Amino acid sequence: MRSHHWREGNLATGSKCVKCRKNCGNTESFSGMRCEWCQLTAHPACYRSINTDCDYGALTDIILHTDCTLLPRFYTIVEHALGTDKSNRIKKKNKEGKSAWLEEKPEDSEWVQQRSPPVSGSQQSSVEGEPTVEPVTPDGQGSQTRQLVRIRVYDGSQDLKRGTSPTTVLVTKDADTNQILDASLKAFHICDDIRNYYLVDAEEAEKVSSEKFERKIDSPQINKDKPGFVVRCVNQDSRKGSMRVYSGMTKVTIPFKTVRVNVYLTVNDVIHMGLTKFGLSEEDPTRYQLAEMTMICGRISERVLDASESPLAILQEKRTRSIREAQLTRFYLQEKTAMDVPVTVFVGNMPLSLNLRKYESILQDLLGPDFKLNFKKLDPIYPQFGSVFVEFENSQLATEAMYILRESHVEDKTLITLLLPQIQTELLPPNNVPLLVFVNVRSGGCQGLDLITQFRRLLNTNQVFDLDNGGPIPGLYTFRKVPKYRILVCGGDGTVGWVLSCLDDVGQESVCVSPPIAVLPLGTGNDLSRVLRWGGGWSEGDDVYKILKATDKSEETQLDRWTIIFQQDEKQLQIEADRKALANPRSGSLTNEDIPNVLVMNNYFGIGIDADISLGFHLKREEKPEKFNSRLHNKGVYFRLGMKKMYKQSSCKDLHRDIILEVDHNIINMPAIEGLIILNIGSWGSGADLWGTDKDDKFRKPSHGDSYLEVVGVNGVVHMGQIQSGLRSGIRIAQGCNVRITMKCELPVQIDGEPWTQSPGQVIVTRSALQATMLKKRKCNIKRRNTEPSVAYPGDESPVSDSESSNEAPAPPIQQQFQGLTTQVYMGKD
């Protein structure tokens, strides 16, 4: 069963309740309910009577359905197991003064039922028991003030016995019992009717020997000298009650059933009744067990109940000890063999380029002799990324190993561990093409933290991966058996190249070898996303739900990928070999120096002035990475570097004399240039059209899937500024399938914005055998009245006519063409 994913508050003004068809939108207050998946809206009083089944609405084809995901029973909270815990970042936000209140969730939707605490940050500094003046504005009346006081409340007998600090709540000085109970339940994050609870004087509760002799408080007297109140759960009948039995079986789609219990029933009787209510009356009860799961201090404690235990006694004991613990306890009916389901653990940040035995030896040493290392297999391994996957026999062993390895270090690097879910591909609907989302929280303006939270609300948590936790490998491994899926990469052009490189290795072992990829631009340049019509940069005001719908409706296109081989000059290799031999006479001759360096290009390759500016930006970012947390700041650094190059003679001034260019085995006579760029896509330097739109019979129309490269030259920083302004284009030099460049001296180079200094030698650019399948955003028009002509979207999202190339980058806006040349500099990519 797929239940609605309800969230409260901040609905649009025109929202209609699906039940009563009346307006339920309100931008002034935190009210109304909305399903994050199917986008149904309803009043708080109406949503409970709506059918609980959710069809996911417009996201039904891209969401990974929850009943298709098999999660191991974690012995920890899910956020720690899946690497989605962002508690440190939340604390940082709190220090900055931003609100980080927990959000309310519908009953039975999560382990923790949370509500917003009633105390604001400014009120928390008040002294306990002292009155606090706070303005209160009743409806229809003027502003007035009430005295607010803090009182201490205890969670059952557990807080009293262990002597822990009580919870403080803020109430008015004349608050009655219901108001104190409401504030206390909010502080304990319990969503329940206050009539199921009552208050007891804490001093009296410590003196009496049993809960039966406690006196309920009807008219509380708030006094700072009193120790506080104890919140108890109402026990209407000590001889009978009810409990929820949750399904721990994959063949049952019903989440839970309510079972009536009394003092005579045992766990064995509850198993019989539970199987009957779940429609499994023909099953053998001896094959099943009832497990009690409780969340304590962030970890899941599981205990299999004995067949002769009394469930009613267990419930009453938990309610007396702690109402919070009673809320965080569930009883699961599960098969006894379910404990032995294998669990896969991802281990990242391992040393690179080791074999299977060495990785196994490292893990054995880290886990120690006391840990029984009985993992089933250590396969597959990806030594080029330092990543391994270990399959353990059950969840308990996997959880213990995960915590040990998470605190371990290898070569001064902390290991990354994740417990991975299993996708049951046989249960996927026929038309379901799930979307695998990768978010790089460090790209561009560091917007990924807010973005990944929104994606996890709208989609299944198991299809959204943070690239900070192990990179793309864990997500690609999880989806390796899915026959057809799509990928959404949230980051810059470098992030897209990272995912493509991992897909080259993991994809060959997957059922879907080349899944199509969409791009949500978070980087600085975002040239590839511009060509694919996804825009030049995502802002916090953009609707993520619309982005997901656009991804579902996007069209596939092919992206050529090119292999670049760097071969150093033989004289240079000999000089380096002699220097190494002098430093270490026992070493061999050239070792790995004679092996060419092979890289992959997706966007463009540059030599000269543009690579020199990119290298300067890269060095500054490596020096102080904490300052490069904004897309605007990054472009400002590019501007300053470009201005310095204008007034300082560049080392690439005579680039045409320092290199020899061959295109399709023909030597090309080059004009006087300072920079040479080889283009695969029609956007360069944050959206500039370097090739230009002028028609030329000598060259064919460029495209990112035509197996051709465009070779363009630039004269300097001023020329690059004119290209950014749209006043000029680059110098068209050649077009071909194979490019060879002979470098006579050391020069700065860059591939897709990643710069370095390359020694003299040869650079060979040839088409790669692997072609990437990308997702291109469909053209759209603004809906206008019939009396007006249709108007296209400006910028990157504008539709182009059939006569225009669908692969060309859009022309710069008119206002950009008249900006001063001194304010235009080359903008690199992230």
C-alpha cells in the first residue's frame, strides 16, 4: 500500500480541498495539508477521511515505489545507515539564527512522529519559572501582552528514576491542564489526543510506590518552587487494550492491523490473530514471530518476544515507564527466516588500485580480531575509485561493521560506509522508469543541501544520493538490476563528467548500460546544461516539482565523448628519467612515464589563454576553498583574473608558433592567436557562442552528436570579452573527427574546466567508443489569449524554430550585447 505523504502548511492561495471542494489555501498561516507526491490539497479536518491510497500523481512514472524497495532491518536510524544524516549542518543553521524546527508528520508515516516545538529561540534563554512577557494578538482585538512562564515536565516514571533533566515548556501563567498537556506533547514530539493523557505532581509521584495511588491534577498551580509535572498515559481498562501489529512481510501490502488484547492472551495468540487479519490464516503460525522494535538514543533496539509473554503487560509497562518510548515502539509480525537476509555495505575512501586480497586484509585488520568477519563476499571492487561492496549475512553484522569502519582511518582518510537497499525489479510497474538523483552539495553556490532535502520529500529516499557520501558508485550499484531508469545530476559540468566516468565502469555490469542523463545546473559555467535547455543555473526560488515533471517529459539526445591522449616528448621523458635515476639509483628506467595519459572530454578542450585563466582560478580555490561558496563570487574571481591578463603580457602570446595543429591528418596553418579551443558542444565560458551563427559553406552546422569537433581560436582577453558580449565570435580554424596537436613547450591546458600545466609532447583527440545518452528539455510556449501571438520564453528555455539548430546555444540577451568590454571576461565551469 502506498499512503499519501502529507505535509502541513503554506498552500497556494487558490488551492481547493479535494474532499469538500472549498478553498484551503492560506499564505498567511501554517495550515492546510498537501500530499508531496500526488499534490492533493485538503483541510486539516478533511484529509483524514480521504482514501489513503496514493497514485503519486505526475511523479508515478519516475518515483521508485516504496513496495519495490527491500530495506534491511537497520539496527540504527535510517539516516545514519543511508548517509542522509545532516545533523551537523542543521546545528550550524541554528547557530546562525535560522529556524530548524522539526516538521509534523502524519501518524504511522515515520518512526518519529514530530511536531514543531512551541518555544522559539529567543524564548529559550528565559530563566525557568520566571515570567516572560510576550505579545499576543487575538483575532479582532488590539495588541496585548500575556505573562509566559516555563515549567518542568517529566516523561513518565523513567525521567524521575534516572534523575535526568526534565523537559521545559512555555505556557501562560494561568494555563489549565489541557494547555499544559498540549505543550508537553509537542515538546515530546507526540501527535496524539490530549484526552489520552493526564498530569501528576512530580513531587507526589516520587513518594508513592505505585501509579495507582497517584492523584490526577485537574487545576494545576504553576509555581517556580514546585518540581514540575509528570505526564502519564490514561489506562482506561487494566484488563484489556489494543495494539498495532505491523507487517514485516513483503507479500503483505497493508502496513498494520489493530489487534485486541487482554490479560489472558499471549504472543502466540497475537500471531494467530495477526495472520488472520492480514489474510494469511492458512499460513503456519510456527514460521512467524513477533518482534518488538524500539528507537533508543537514535538506534533501533530489536527483541523477539517469547511466545508465552503477555503483550498487554508489555504495553502497560512501556506506557508507565515513558510515553515517548511507547510512541517509538512497534510490534512487527515477521517470518523467522527474515533475519538472515543478506545486506550489502558500501565502503569508500579505500586506497586506490589494490587487488581483492589486499582490500580483504585491510578490512580484517580494521574490524579487529574480536569481530567475527564472516562476510559472504567482497565483490565487486572498483580499485580506480577505492570503493568496495561487502555482503554480510544479516543486518546485525552489517550494522556493527558499519559503525566500526565509519570510525576507522586508512592513509589518513576517514572511510565512508553506507547500508544499501535492494530494489526488487520484479515488482516495478510496467511503465515505471525510476529517476536516480545525484546531488553535489559543493557545486557552484553550495545550494545542494536545500535541494537534496526537497528531492527526498518528493521522491523515495532510496533514489536520492549525496555525492559527498561515496560519489556516484553507491547509487549506480543500487540501480544495477533495474532494466530501465534515468539519472538526474545536480551539479556543474564537472559533476556530470564524474557521473559519466563512473557509469563507464559500473554501467558495463548493469542491466541498463547507458541510462539517459538530465542536468540540474548548480555549477559556475553550466555549459552542458545550457545546450540541453536546462538553463544556466538553479536558484532557490525554482520549483523542484516542475523540474521533476520536466525530466519525465524530456527527450533523449546523444552526446559525443572524446578520448584525449597525452604523449610527452621523448627528450622530456629522458630528462625526467635521468632526474629520477639520480634521485634513486636502484629504481628502473622509465617505469610508467612512457604510458600515455588518457582522459575523456565531454564539452571542450583548451590550450593557451583560456586555460591560463582557469588555472589561476583553480589555484585560488585550492588555496582558500571556503570562500568559493557562491556562483557570483566565482565569476567575480574570473573577472579579476581576466583584468590582470589584459595589462600583463601573457605567456601564450605566440601560441600559434608554439604548437602544430593537424586535423584529419592535415596540417592547418593557424592565424596569430593566444588560445586554441576544441569544441564538442555549442556553449563555452558560461553560455558564450564561440563558433558563432554566421553561415559558412566551408563548414557544416555544429552539433554535439555529429561526431565532429570544431577548432576555434581567440586573440586574447579582449577578444574573449567581446565573445561574451555577443559582439564577435571566435576565429574558425577547422572542423574534423581527429585532432593532433604538437606542443613545443610547456603550456596551460584544460579539459571541461579542469586545468593544469602540460609538458611538451603530443595531444591526440579522437572519438570515444562510448557515447552518452542525455536528456534534453522539451520546448515550451507561454499560454496566451487567442488575440495575441505566441511569445517564446526568453533565454535558455526559449523554443527555437525548425530551421534553427536544436543543438546551438541560445544567443545572448540584447542587453548583454551593449555591456562594456572591460566588464566581460571568460567565465569557466565548476
